[in-house]
Amino acid sequence: MSDILSQGGDRDPRPWRRWLAAIAVLALATVLIVEHFPRHPHDGTRLRSAPASHRPVTVVPYGVGPSGPGGVSGLAMSRTGSLRLPVTGPQPAWLWPATGREQPIGGLPRYQPGYQFTRVPGGWAVQANPGGHVRCGDCAGPRVPVYFLADGAPSATRVGEADEVAPGASAQALWLTSFPAGSDTSTTAGTAQQVSITGVPAGSPLRLPAGYVVYQATDRGLLLAPTAQLGTSAYRLWNPAGPRASRSFGRVMAATAHQVAWATRCDPRCRVQVLDLATGQRTAIALPAGNSAVNGAFSPDGKFLALQVSYGSRSDDGALAMELDVAPAASSRPAVVPGIQVSSDALVSFGWPARGDDLVTELSFLTRVQVTSWHPGAHHLAVAVLNLGPRFGSLILH
């Protein structure tokens, strides 16, 4: 899941929070404070995970109860369920949130700088972090290994080396983008190569427009994202056989091989537009007054679009109130996910990490870290509470 929703080193325990954690242990029988920083999985910039190592995970059953700063309410996640999530770190692993079981992912050598995951059809593209060799924010570092990890597979397979990786238009393809080492990616033209999930090149390499990388391959060409971290350039739908982009988009929320969702200007209400690339049908999702979309993720089958939506005003500490809305991709009427009304500090990540239509969310509160699962139409969340070691890797949901 760039993705799965994005688009790192999310936890940063601080001394004063450790002191609060000690009090929380005595009062509430919890053992950890973990602070996360939300991020967009696909914002056109380079997203890297900080080093982490695995510690034992204890899962605490959590049934229906009061929401608030200590967590959200829901039904205890079934311990016989099949939900498992990748976890980043020097040695990535599969984690079953309902039981705390871990299993190292084979084929990924232990690598201290860690790995990043990008959701692609049928699994994840796994990319080694550059290890701090990038000299500036928009500079290309040395190419790093890229692997493919199928959904639920015990091991990953190496497919090549690149600076960036993106989903292909089919479940059997990836796009690898590379720049000359040390070049400024905001002004340099990169080279993109389509490869199979076993690493076999397909077609000839393509020279991309300067300052762009492949974000998502579609049935109508390559959706390109600007590389500049602070740039304002639009996303472009680009046909390599044509001299110009066939279409431009604003801030893209999510994309698949068949659909693109992007935010438009709030005039006066904010909207998210969804375009069906095959039919040209365009659906506008109008948000309530004062609400705006921050991030998005399509379900693997493309039937649903989940949106992270801010509402209300900022709290005293500057955090925004957040909720998750889910709409059928061709509908303008989103439904609010029950129970996920939290601050932006608490909503770490969300996505559709399994093959089905279950939306999974990671939440971090003062006294616990929660993983929730929700199927569209359900009245309650399924919740697992994790007591994680202080250097546990990040869960991958997008």
C-alpha cells in the first residue's frame, strides 16, 4: 500500500513521553508510548523508513468500550482471522495483529537502513532505503535493490535496482525509475523501465519528462508525479507515444490502473473528483462545509475509495480532527467509518492491505497502539491493541 492508505520512521519516543509512559504503566497496565507522524504514501517525494528492529509483540484483547484519548471502541479482532500485515525494519516481517505472531519475510537480507513498501497489484514492491547517501532533498542517490512480495508470500523476489518504483497496469508488472547518481531529480529526466514481477524487462526504457517519476501505470498511459518536494507542478497522464500530456490533475489522492482520484479547489466546498479512465465518467464527491480531504486509497478491486478527511478546527496543540470516509468509487455519497474520529496525531496510516474490501487503520494514542479493521457496511470496528517494543518497525497498510 507508495503507497496502502503513502501515499518511515514514524515513532519518535521523547523523554517526557517516556516519563508519562511510566505513569501509564502503573495506572493502566500498559507498557509503551509510541508516537507516529502521518504521511502521504505518494506525494511525489522520496519516502524512506528509519531503521528499526523487532521486539516481541503482545496483543491485548479490546472489546467495546469508551473512546477518547486512550483509544477507539470496537469488537475484539478475531484471533482466528487471517489479517496479517508487513512490518518494516532491518529485517521485515509479517505480523498477525490479532495474535501478535511474527514471521520474518524471506528473501530480504538484513539491512540496517531498512526498507520501504509500495502497494502494487497482488502484493508490494519492497525497496531498500538509500542509507543516508542522498546529499540533498531532490538529489538522486545510488540505485537500491527492489523486490516483489506477493500477498501473504513467505519470501520476496529481487526484480532489479532503481531510485523509485511504481505499480504497473497489470498484476504482473512494475515500473522502475532511475536517475544519474547525484543529479537533481527536479530538473533531470529520469529513465523508466517496465519489468515483470520476476525482474524480466518488458519493452524498451523510456525517457521521462524532466522532473517527473512514474506514480502509476494506467490503461491510458503513465500517470507521472512531480519529483520536487516543494513543487507545485500537476500530475500528468502521459502517453510515451505522444508529444504532450493528455491530461493534468491537481493533488492526486489515489490512483489505480483504471481510476484517478484528486482534490480540487474548495470553492466554497471541497470536492474529490474520481475519473474512470476507460469510460471517461467523472464523479464528484462533495464534502461537508469545512471538511477537506487529506489522503486517499482505493481498495484492491477498485470498488471503494477511502478518504482521510479533516473537519472542525485545530486543537490547542495544533492537531486537526480527522475521520475516515468510504465511498463506492462511482458514488458521490461517502459513508463515515464508525469510531474513527480522532486527531491527526493519532491517525497514523490506513489502507487496504489484503485482497478483500477490509479497510485497516493504525492508531497511536498516549497509552496504546491500535489496529482496526472495517468492512464497508459494518456497524462496528474490529480492534486489536498492540504493546510494541520501542524500536518496533512501522506497520504497512498501503
